[in-house]
Amino acid sequence: MATLSLQQLTLSHFRSHRRAKLSCDARPVAIFGPNGSGKTNLIEAVSLFSPGRGLRRAGPDDLTRRPEAIGWKLSAVLDAPSGTHELETGAEAGQSRTLRVDGKTSPQVALGQVTRVLWLVPSMDRLWIEGAEGRRRFLDRATLSFVPTHAEATLRYEKAMRERNRLLKDMVRDAHWYLALEDHMAQAAAEITENRELTIQALSAGQQKGDSTFPKSTLALTNAGLANAGVDVGGWKEVFAEGRMKDLGAGRTLSGPHRADLDAVFAAKGMAAKDCSTGEQKALLISLILANARKVGKAFGAPPILLLDEVAAHLDEGRRAALYDEICGLGAQAWMTGTEQALFDSLGQRGQYIEVCEQDGESQIKQVD
């Protein structure tokens, strides 16, 4: 199988990094250093070479180094199944983010044609016990790794829904005002739901591949209690039409893929993920990320780049070793952070190491042999 990896990464005035340049190979990358030194900023930079707003979902102005605030730029050389690509993204102060792929100005969705990036960050540790929004976002990130056009369907749906919500807030009751909008919403909703269902099937299949130390889960998509809204456009049209009076009372659309949720059950125990221990919930997340990576590797022709922020901190030595074994078995370039190099001892020579520290308010990096 081919590899997918960043060979070079350059940061300019990005977060805590005034300027940094890294040269890498396809092995896992272990980044270590004190809290607050800028480790997560490095993997956030990598996440911006995938469609979307990156692992922190930050706006362009939030990414620039302070106090200069003159804008920021990231550039990378990507080794992918489709060849070697030069990527560049950034934003001038007060301006929107731009992207260039192989020297050509490109839309964000173009990144989905050349790369795949998955991540697991500490804020996701509460995924199973907090609101459905985080689980939808997790599922949609996984869906994007299989169907890069999923983001376009989501944007179409949200645009039409905003227009429908405006009519609802204005208490417009004439059905003719809603029909065209609900048609657009139903078409996008059907596509979104189908994409999500296919992704759940892929994640379930990915968990069955090979021996893993991490537990398997049983997954299901729920659509706010709607039994009749599957992948059918007509079904979604009925949902929106029949819910119109209730939606008028609320002033917003109450049913649709924007209300969907991802249910997970710890398969071996038959226990809902939300009721599992903190360690079990973390293990289930890691299992899903690995399953996602397995299936993407087969579909894309190379395993995705993995971004695992502080992933080792809550795992015992046995689980850490098992995780590194699975990453290396996948052949994935995983960017992992931790507070000390010892957390990556069981990775050994299979990885490459970067030390990060802070000096005079600026992140400093050193590649360690």
C-alpha cells in the first residue's frame, strides 16, 4: 500500500510559532514537551491541510501569532498516492483563509482529493456524555474521510434551512413559500443521511478487521426519533411538511439531519457508551479512529494521517504499546503529543521525535535523533 505523509511542514506566525520548519518521513511523529509549549499548535497546523476549519475549528484571525497579528501562513510538501503535492494555506490580517494546491488557488474541498486526515483531541473525551452536536461533528468528520463531497451537501442543507427558519420566525403560513426550500432540504438531507449510514457501516466493518486491544462498539444513527426519514427524498419532504406547524411555534426547524445523533454501545458488555467508565469511553474512541483509518486506507489507497493529541496520557503502558503497534501496522503517519518522551518508549525507533519548549513567549522546536 502507498503512504500518505507530510514530508515538510513550515509555519510562519502561526499561533505560538513565529517560524518553524520540520522535515519528516512516513513514520509516526512523537511530539513532546511541557504543557503550553505549542505541541497542539503543530498538529493543528497539520489539520488545516484537510477540508474544514481544523481540529480547533478556529477562525482565520484566531490562528495568527500575537501580538504581531500580521497574518499567518502554513506550507507543506505532501507525499500521497496521487504524487507529491505542494500545499499552502494562510490568511492576511482581517482576511479570509486562502489555499493553494501545487501553486494554484483552490477551494477547501480540493484537499479532499489529495489527502485524508483524522484526529482525536482531549475535548472529544466527553463525546459520549455531552450533547449530540459533538457526536454529529465526529461522525461527519469520519464521513468526510470517505465522501469528500459530504461537506457540500451539509452546506446546501444548512443554507436552505436558514431560509426556512427565516420564514418560520416571520410566521409565514402560506405553504407555497416553503415548498422549494423543503425540496432542496430533502434532497440534501437524503444525501447526508445516506453518507452517514455508509460511514457507520464502514466503521463497523473496520472494527472487525484484525486483532485489536481496543473494544468494539455497535453503532446506530438516530434522526431525532424519526423512523420514516431514511435516505429517501420523499420521506424527508413529508417530515418537513408535516412538522411545519410545530416548527412555526418554535420558530425553527425541529426535525432533520441537523438533529441526528450517533449512538454507540460497548459491544462486549452491551452497555451504552455514555454509561461506560472514562477509560472505556476513551478506548472506544480510539477503536473507532483506528477502524476509520483501516477503511480509509483501503478506499483511498493509503492510510490517513492521524493526529492524536495527548492520546498516551490516559493509557497504561500496555495500551500505549498496543496503540503504537496498531499505528505502525497500519503504516500511518501519526502525529502524537505528550508531555514527556518516555510516553513513547514503546514506539522506539519506529518513530521520529520532536521536542517543543517555550522561550520568551515563543515556541521552539528541536528534532531529536
